[in-house]
Amino acid sequence: MIDLRLLREDPDRVRASQRARGEDVALVDSLLSADERRRSSGVRFDELRAEQKQLGKLIPKASGDEKADLLTRAEQLKAEVKAADADRDAADTETQDLLLRLGNLVHPDVPVGGEEDFVTRETHGTIRDFDAEGFTPKDHLELGQLLGAIDVERGAKVSGSRFYFLTGIGALLELALVNAAMAQATAAGFTPMLTPALVRPQSMAGTGFLGQAAQDVYHLDKDDLYLVGTSEVALAAYHMDEILDADKLPLRYAGFSPCFRREAGSHGKDTRGIFRVHQFDKVEMFSYVAPEESQEEHRRLLEWEKQWLTSLELPFRVIDVASGDLGSSASRKFDCEAWIPTQGKYRELTSTSDCTEFQSRRLQIRVRDGKKVRPLATLNGTLCAVPRTIVAILENHQQADGSVRVPEVLRPYLGGREVLEPVAK
């Protein structure tokens, strides 16, 4: 959530942020009104309680009519205090509810617009000319079937659409990717973490995934637990309700977990293969830093993502995501999109978001710097979303006979294999 003091001091900035997101601007005024009622009802409650305490001292000393008057006033005060307490609680609840509906403040450099209004920051690698090489590229599913690596038919039989099996070399390729990604993260100073896939509502809400993203989340009603769509949720909540020492920052974690997404609203999109699925594994980077360090940390996370994709020898571009496509928690987001030959376009492989103090305020995570205690900044960055990375590797490194060249960075994790060979023709 944002800082209420900032809202009071500069409501136009918050209105502009809401407008850039394409969200309800009137929410700002509703929140300002609720906050004013919260503060005024709090003052009223405090005044009545002070009078009540004062009467409590006067009554024992009074006598006769004076004491009778004081006792009458005490009875009146009792009812007024109760009513003021209820008004204060109601105003506080309304304020908090409205505050939770408000997205993070959009960074001033973010391009304004919807999904297609991003700005390309840079491009890397060379897109292969398969026509010049004399063959038509196969898509990842055909390659995966040739290699005995992907089985979507049995995935659908067992679990339904958008589920799959990784088999044989496909399973080994996932393990190689995860181990190589963790090796890079560990070398960069991240602490490896295996995180829970089920979290409590406060963890999910605290990271901002129960607002506009709620429709994409799986909920277990009987247990009131949520399946995470990213280990970002567990990593953010790891220090929930804690005060961290400033000299321990930055804290950097690399989490591995299964991820679950309902893919609501994606009917008809990416139905072939394993690009858009309900369950996948991912290595996620997560950072806790001082607020003034968040922009620099955001650039670092992007550099680690670029390092990873470069090591996989993939052509990719970096985009500055537009304001309407940020998600509620992010102030700014950079995506790395790899070229997918058979689709003839770049598709998202990694994403890194600067969430500033938005999540830490919700989760009550603060930093102690001397005598000062304040919220800190949280950031996240995908290092390796496995299925999409497999898609990009198979398609970009395929050869005319259906084999796939293994990037050098993965070879030590695949028993030295340089090429993945077809097992079926």
C-alpha cells in the first residue's frame, strides 16, 4: 500500500498514477474522505476518553447534587465513548479497505498506456535466418515429441488442458536449467530457497495478488490456503511482521517452487504446447533493500536476467512495460522477451519489478536504521520460468534433423551433452 501521508500531501500525484494505470481515479477522493473521517473520529474518541478519565477522578471527591450530575454525565459519556469507538473502527476499516484497492505509484519514467504501449530499451543476439539455412523451423511441441521430451496428450488425459509431462531428456533439461540458474544466482550472492507452494491469505494479499490478479489464483476453500503463482509471494512474506537491521541489507533470495495459475481470460491463447500452462516451475530472485536503493537494485536484477538469457544464447529484447500492464504492486517493470522463431515474435521469458515500499507496508516489514524504523523496498525478478525457457531453447537451437544444440552453460548439468538427439522419427 502507499503512504497515507503522501496521499494527503500530494493527492494529484496519486490521481495521475491511477489514471496512468487505467484504474478508478475517484478511489483517491473516497480514500481521502475516509481518512479524514478516521482521523476526526479518532480525535473525538480521544477527547471523550480524556473527559471520562477526568470524571473518574472528580466523582469520588464530589457529593450531593454535584455528584449526581457527574454520575449522569458519566453514563452519557459511556454511551458516547462506545459510539465514538465504533465510528473510529468503522472509518479505520473503510480506510484500510480502500487503501488496499489502490495500486502502487507509477514511476514517472514508465510509458503510459496498455499492453502494447511498451518501449523497447535494447535488443540482444541475432535472430536466425532459417530460410538461408535451408529448412523450415519446427515448433517446440513437434521438437519436444521428436526428442521424447514433452507429452501434452497424457498431461491432458491426467489433469486437463494446459497440463503436460516433461519426459526423458525434457525432465533432465528442466533440472539442468534449474541447477544452472541457481548456480548463477548463488554466485551473485543470492541465498537459495525452496519455498512453500501453499500460503495463507495475508501472504497473498500482502504481495498484492488478491486484487486485480485474484481471478488467476487457485484457492483451497477447505483450508483457506492459496497456491502461489510465483515464489515471490513466499519470499516477500518470509520477513512478514519483522524489523530488519539496516546493516543486513540488501537481503537477496533465489527461490525455487512450483507455480500455479488459472490463466483466466486466456481462452484460445497459446493453446499449443507448453508456453502458457497451469503449473510450472520457476527460479525467482527477490531483494529487500533500503527504499533509496530500489532503482539501482532494479537495474541489477535486470542485468542478472540479461546475463542468464545471454548464457543460454537466446536472442531477446528488453522492454519497459507500460503503466496499464504493471500489476498493482509494481512501480516499474522490465520484461525480457525471447524471440520465438515459429511465432515470428518476441515473447516474455523474464520480468523484474520494483515494488518500492508497497509490499513491505502491507506485510509490516520494516528496517531499523539507527533510531529510525521505516518500511523498506522489495523487488522481484524471474531468473528462469522453465517451460517458456525450454520453448525458446528448443526453437532457437534446433537443427535441420530435429536435434537441438545444447547451450554451453547447460552442458555440465546434462552429462556433457552437446546435442539433444531425436528418439522418434
